[in-house]
Amino acid sequence: MDPHFSPHPRVLGCVYLRHVSFVLSRNLIMKSPLRALTAALCLPFVAGHAFAADAMAPKGDEIVAALPVIPDARFNLSDFGGVGDGKTFNTDAFKNAIAAIAKAGGGHLIVAAGTYKTLPFTLTSHLDLHLEPGAVIKAPTTFKDYGLPDPNDPLPEPAPGEAPARGRGRGFGGPRLASLISGSNLTDVAITGSGTIDGSGNEFWIWSDKAARYYPPGRRIVARPMLIVLSGMQRLHIDGVTLTNSPMFHLVPSGSDMLIENVRVVAPSDAPNTDAIDPAGTRIVIRNCEIDTGDDNVAVHAGSKDVLIEDLICLHGHGISVGSGTRAGLAHMIVRRCTFDGTDNGLRIKSYRGNGGEVHDIWYSDITMKNVRRPFDINALYHGNDPTEWGDVGPREAKPGETNGIPNFHDIHVSNLTITHSPVAGRILGVPEQMARDITFTNVKIDSIRGFLVQDGKNVVFENVQITPKVGDPIVLDNGSVSWNGEAKSGSSGGSPIPFYKGE
């Protein structure tokens, strides 16, 4: 940060301290050094009346994910017939080893160096799946290995009275295959080590619904499996592994007390729907990960609470996101000390009428971005799954009777944010009937082509913010009310919002 970019005196009076505990290893829990996170208690005049930007500190409770408790017993995959030659199927070896561990009451399944080809298998409670250096668990590379027909072959003729078979929807075209690794309603599960879990997604990407958009109507679509889906978990720890080339989402965990750390997730930047980490639940900690994928780096699902995301490196991908379905709401999420380089989005909250809910108590701090297309994005008009002429922005006005599931985004706070080389500084798109509100930006410096749009947003406070656009004004309003470094602005000003819709 520029050494001359000093905090505003009003900000200095609002510094608060936040202690967050985090787990450093399976057997050691330590508290981090005191880290100061800054927010402003501002009293600007907005739209002719005094408004206090109530950027109070997050609650003093600590977001900690309890670690799984796993017996010390060790089981080697090779003892159950595991062969790491990259050719032999190891499905039975994994299933038999996991059954033995379940019978013994838990333990560590050791996968030695080698490439272990396998079809899907399911984990059990009190299990650590440990991949030693050089170990690769690899999904099949061909549809034939899955028992699927070649999509190049003609579709079978329908029986009399049946509709012709065809692919439809997001990756559908028949039943979805099970994820490579799965588990449901388990307790005390870990996936650890420095090995790799490879989803071999290339053939699925070629025959995905996204690829079909570039062909004439009627092209086959093959349902894409995910890499790891762990649902209803209690105490989950994923540490050190590399996840790569999933046909669809890489890691989809839900439950409580989930710690994901030191994980690397890699897929081509154009691989469709290859989200890295899509968590849901409570007491979720994600830290020290490097993510380079073709979709969301992290997408926190609705219904989540007490989420800490820290020290991530996000390269290709769609950023750290909430939504688009937010009907179940989301509260108390902290994102801090993350860097973004070349991502499509940075920090994003998205939803739309009919599937919206309350998202609040969100804190972003100490964030650095470079070459990010849309660094900060709140979009209550999200239409990204069916783009319009305005990109991912849907109709602004509600249809008659469209009163349910309205996005309700408020109490969102950003501090110590630095952005360089972006097309736009950011945007806030509320809906007229439920304006995005009570959003603060403190100690922010942005170098961009265009400024920041606030559309259908109110009580938005920019304090000690520098935006230096090459085109137009630093702040563009369209039915918005803001405090801009102590100056009240409201109504519509600064130019058209349309250039911000596509982030161009």
C-alpha cells in the first residue's frame, strides 16, 4: 500500500481487534497473534439525514473447526490388493480396505506412491485417507471404463410412444455418475497427505452442456460426476492434497466443523463448472490454499454460518462467491488476507428474485487483486446461467406478483483492499424493492478503467477510498445514496450504468 495513503482520523478511532483461533495440526490448536481488522463508525449525511455506518467488529467468538478423532491403526491399500500401476482397477481394494477399517472402528488408510485407477468408492466414519508423496487416485479416462456408451454413436431409436432421448440441463443426459469419492452423514473423516486426486475430466468437458452450446441443437450431453462430495459431515479435515481435473465441482463438503487447509486445486481455466471448494454448513475454516480453476474458487452455499476464509491464492476462476441461491441465507463470514491474480471475479455475492434470502454480517479485509475483471460484485439481479444482452444482469423491475425470494443483502464491510489493472472498480446492484444497504468500504485503493457503480443501493459508505478510473467518474450512481469520503451523494449521477453490466 502507498506509504502516503494514511488512514482517515475518523477511521483511527474505530480500530478493533479480532482474535481468531485456528488449528495448525491435528494435535495442536494455537491462537494466532493479535491481528487488527479495521472498520469505520461513520456518521455521514446520506440523502439529507444522518446515518451511522454501523461497522462494528465481528462478534468476539472464535471460528474454529474441531478436528476429527481417528484411531491410530494403520491399513495399507496394498494389503488389500492395491496396485499403483495406472492400469489396474483398484475399486475393490479401496472398498475392502474401507470395510476393514469400519469393522475395526477406524484408522488410517495409507496409499503409497503410484497411480491407482478406480471407479467411485465411499468413505466411512473415523477414517483418514492418507496419500503419501507420489500417490495418485485417478478416475477412469474413458466413458467405456465407466460402462457408458460412446457419445459419438447414434442414439437408440425410442420405443413406441416414448420421446426421443436427449441431453438436457446442466450436464444432464442420463443419470449422473457418483462422485469419485463420497460419504454421507459421517463423523471424524480426514483426507490428508501430499498426493493427488485426479478426476480425469477431459472427456466429460468435451461432452458437457457448456460445450454443446457451440454445436447445433441436438448434440449429446453426458452427465458429469463431481470429484469429492461429502454430505452431512461432523468433523472433517482435508489437508495437503492436490485436487485436479474434476469433470464438475472438485470438493463439495457440507456439515459442521470442517477444516480445509494447504490444499491445491487445479483445472484448465476453460474447464466448465470446475468449482474448487463449495462448502455448506457451520464452523467452516478454509485457509492456505492455492486455487486455479475454470469456475468459482470458493462458492459458499446458502444456509452457512460462521465461515472463515483466509490466506488463499486465487488464480484463474470466478472468485470467492456467495450464491446464486441464497434463499436459506448466510451470516457471519470473514474473508481475509487473500490475493487474486487473473480471476474473473474477486469478491462476489449474487442472487436473483425467487431464489434470494438474507446475506449479512460479511467481512472482507486485507485483500489484494491484480488483473481481475470484476473485483467486487454484489448482484441481486444475477442472470449468469442464462445470460441476457446485459451479460449476467437480469431484469431490473419485478414481474407482476414476483414478491417471494427477494435478495436481501446488507451489513457487508470491506477494509484494506488494493486493486490494480481492472476494467471496473466494482458494482453494487440491488433491486428497487429491496435495496442493497449498509455497506462500508474503508482504506481502499483502486486503479481501474471505470469507477464503481451503486445501483439500487443505499447507506453505502466509502471512507478513505481512492478510485482512479481512466474513463468517467470514480463513483456512478443509479438510484443510489452514498457517503463518498465524507460527501453525501444520492440519486443518479456520474454516467450510465450500462458499461458496468458486462464489466467492460
